[in-house]
Amino acid sequence: MRHKRRPLPRWWLWLGLWMVAGLAIRLASVYVQPGKVAGGDAYFYFNGAKLLLQGHGFINPYYYIPPKMHHQVVQSADFPPLFILAQAIPQIIGLKSFLAARVWCCILGTAAIAVCAYTGREIAGRRVGLITAFLIAVYPNIWMSNELALSEAIAPLLVATLLLCAYRFWKEPSVKRAIWLGVAMGVTMLGRDELILLVIFLVIPIVLLARALSWRRRFTVLGIALLATALVVAPWVGYNLSRFQKPVFISAGLGVTMASADCPTTYFGPNEGYWSMPCALTYSYNPWFKEHPKADDSAQGDEFEHLALDYVRSHENRLVPVTLAKIGRTFGFFHPLQQIQFDSEVETRPYAWAAVGLGMYYALLALSIGGAIVLRRRRIPSFPLWAIGFDVVCSSALTFGQTRYRTTFEVCLALMAAVQLEWIWSKLRPGRDPEQATPVVTSDPDLPRGELVGEPAGAAAGTGSGTG
């Protein structure tokens, strides 16, 4: 059994300090521009929530709200439902302004600081948890999405919760923890549809690698976890299947996204690997759209996807360089300064803070390599963290390059960087920290029962702990 003990107050005090600091940073970024109006995806989320509370269901606000569209009701699943539901919460209690929505996103971002701290503590000890909380609190690439009221505002909260459940299952595999893992996976999919790939990259491997279980038991537990995931997403999937012409499961936005990313503007010239709304509009002039004026989002999305794939097939010689450009833009290795300029102009991110975020991203990336090595020496798997990065690679390759697309992976970078920073701290300040020790039982039979996992334990360094 896990040897539980009451957390020392000092840990809670430090966590509270970083949460207050993180909230202050986020609120300050909002009140620099208190009169900002919703635009782009933020417009869809904010007004979609408003229409949902008015009883219209999940419809496209672009067709309903402008008077010139005569309040046309167009069913929509361009985005998964979770962030729209989250945006509805402040409106339920009467806070219906976009400013209130932005403040609410700051509160959600602050909650993510706490969950990330818990995840870091679960992975590698309490000090790692506090360092993670600090990084999440001050990292511009994360808090800027709170101010913009984009769905990336809840991405750190979702990813940290999923990782927390994954590492708890790894330490003590059981049916109960498998259910929690499956539920977390389902909720994550309803918040970020591209993270559905984590079923393959994270959930299945971490269950099948639970060596404390027999192979028969592993497959049984895996089935339970996947069933829990299916039960969470089933109501949304069933709702979508009942209202569209073509099957829609989590979202129907892939087609128009591909149309904006696979065209001459994004395959050649300075916008290579990025996106272009005029491209999607050009596709919409195709005769099919005139012949099917009443086609819903599912049918239109299917046609957009078909036209985009036709373009890709006719330019196969550009597929590899453009795909690399997409991935490079997302991960800051292809025209990074141009990309943060795009972020500033298109998403209204403050350019100076975007530049700071780029520098911090490179630093976290470098530190995360050392953190992964430290985790390996401590026999703590880092593949769940890298799995999220691989998910971002796949989604960027399929769509386009965008800085905020890597938000989910940046949470993982903060966690691994925190492990490396804690290791450096333990070398500079040798001596056992009583708050760091967390005796656990893991699923690794090669690790003795009750061995301290995730402990740099300065005094134990060099005594077989694998920390140096």
C-alpha cells in the first residue's frame, strides 16, 4: 500500500503563492485591454455558449447572431463541446460580457497551476510539483491563451489531469484507477479533439506495460479503461449522429481546417506551412457548394476535405517540405520570428510577450531532455509526456503550423524541465529534504517495494538512487 502522510503546510503555502502570482499575471494581461472584443475562434466559443443557454443547442453563431443572416440556425460541431460548456458557466450566473469570459479563463488557468503541481508531485516529488507550478504560472505561451479566451485555456488543465491519472495508474494499477484514466481521456477528447490520438499513444501503452498485472488482467483492465472513455463521449457522439447528414463523432472542423492549410498560399511562398482563410473561401466557390446550398456542416466539411486532399495529391512533390514546415512552425524551428509575428497580428498576442515565450520555450525544451534522462534513471517512464508531443506532431502535420497548437506539449515540457531543475537544486543544496520523500509501490517489479520514486534525495545521491 501507499504510505500516505499529511502534506507539510510549507508545500501548500508555496503552491498558493504561485497560484496567486499566476492569477495576477493573467488578470493583468486582461485588464491591459479590458475592452477587447471576441474574434475568430474566441467569438465562436463565447457566442456559442450564449446561444446554448438560450436553448438553441450547439449552433454556428456566425450564421445566427449577425442580423444580415436573419437568425439562421445552422447545426455545428466545428469544435468539441467542453470549452463552450465552460464558457457558459459565468453566463449562467449573469456575467455575460466577454471581459467576464476572459476573467473566467484566467481562473481556469489558475486551477491548471494547481493540477500541474499535483501532477509534478505525483511524477517526481513535491519539489518538482512546486517548480512545475511556478513555470506554468509565469510561462507566457500558456497564460496568453487565458487572456484570449481560446480553448487552449483549458488545455493545461485537461492534460495535467490525464497525466495525473496515468501516473497514478502506473504506480498502482487497478480497475478503479483504470476507470479514472478512461474518464480523464474521454473528458480530454471533449475538450481537444486532436488529443483522441492519446488513446493510442498513451492509454493503451501505459496499461499494457503494467507489469504488476498478468497479460490477461492487462487486457481486461484496458477494456475497462476504453469502455469508460467511450461512455464519457457517447452522449456527444450520439447527439451529433442525430443531427447531421453525414456521420460526425467528436467534431466536424477538420475539412475546413485542411482547406485553409492545403492550397497555393500555404504550399509556396512566405506563408508555407501556415493557414489562409482566403484559401478556404476559394474552395467554397467550387460548383458543389452551389449545387448543395442546404448542405450542413458535416456535408460541407466532407467536401472541403475531399477538395483539400485532391490538392495534396496533385502536389505530392511538395508534401514532405510543407509537412516539415507545418511541424517546424508549431515547434518553433521554421521561421520562428515570423510565426510569433503572425501570432501577434492574427491572434492579437502581445509581440513582446510572444518573444519572451519563444525564448522560454527553447529553454524548457533543452531542460526537458535532461529531465527525461533523470526520470529514466529513476525508473519513471517519460513516454506519457513525449506521447503528447507526438500527438501535436501528428495534428500539425494533418492541419497547419501554429504556436498555440503545442500548448498541450508545453505542459509536459514544464514537467520535465522541473525534474531537471530539481535535480540541479539537489546537487547545489545536498541534504535530504523531508518534503520530497514519497514512498510508493510501482508497477515495475524490478523496483523494490517502498523505494522512493521521484526523489533526488540529495543525501541519497550516489547511494544507488539513480539520481546522478
